Amino acid sequence: MPELAKNEFWKGLKPIENCLMPDSKPEVYLPDVATDDLKMYVPFTETVSSRPLWISPSENRWCDILMSTSAGLVNRHYHPHEVFAYTISGKWGYLEHDWTATAGDFVYETPGEGHTLVAYEHDEPMKVFFIVKGPLIWLNDDGKPDGYFDVHDYIAMCRKHYEEIGLGASYVDNLFR
């Protein structure tokens, strides 16, 4: 139950009983997801980490907060599906584009777009909320496919990290929907 209303016009409104349809799973609620607690972030590359927030193994999708505390780099890649990004803090961009994102900026990535994600030096760490659908197709320096990374690789990476820090590999399973 949320906190009780004090003066809000909807004070006294009753919640829906049995609000979940049969076979529905409850929501995922995670407080303070953009925390500075580094152990919650799974190392993604040597300079960038990811905090998983929601994972759909059956749809090959996930939401996360990508974070870098200094200059960072994610391997060159493209997405065969769209990706959405909202910048929480810091500064980042793609070497292939003429913009640099800072706090409050939104980015829609077109399916099939190749790019090199970089994080800049900044007083605040780069923290970006991403919604990723489908795999990342790794690209070599010539922009040619050189491997992939999908939701199953993401899950394995998260399980390994959370096991190593003592939360247990199954911690990430609570995020599956």
C-alpha cells in the first residue's frame, strides 16, 4: 500500500481489489535505482557497468542503467531493433553522431544503426536509463559484424557478478517478467 493521502483530492479512493489478471506477475519495484552503490552495477566492459532493472528472456529485452564513473567505452555495435535512452547524469554520446547527451536528454536509436558509445570525463558519473530490445551485434573497426550479445548473455553476466558479490546468482531472476 502506498503512503496515505493527506490533502490530495483522491483521498479515500479505494484501490482495485485483485488488480492482477490471472497469470500476471507483479510489478518490479526497485527504490533508488540510480544509486552510487557500485556493487549493484555489473561490469559490462572495463570502463562501463550496467544495473539491470527489468529483464524479459522470452522477448530478448532488458532495461538497465548504464554507468561509467570516468571516461568510458562500450564496444562498437548496432541494434537490429530500436533502443530508448534517457540521461540521468554525466555526459555521453556516439562517435558517429554530432550530439552529446547530458542530464535530461532523451535518445531514440533507430534499428540497424551502428555506433560507438563513449562516456566523457564529467563531475558526475554517466548514468543512462536504457530500454534494449534484441541483441547487440558487435562490430569490428571496419563496421563488420564480429559477434553478438543478447539477453541470455546479459543474464549470465549478471548472475556471475551477483554471485561473486554475495547477493547470489538468483538475485537477477527477480527481475524477469
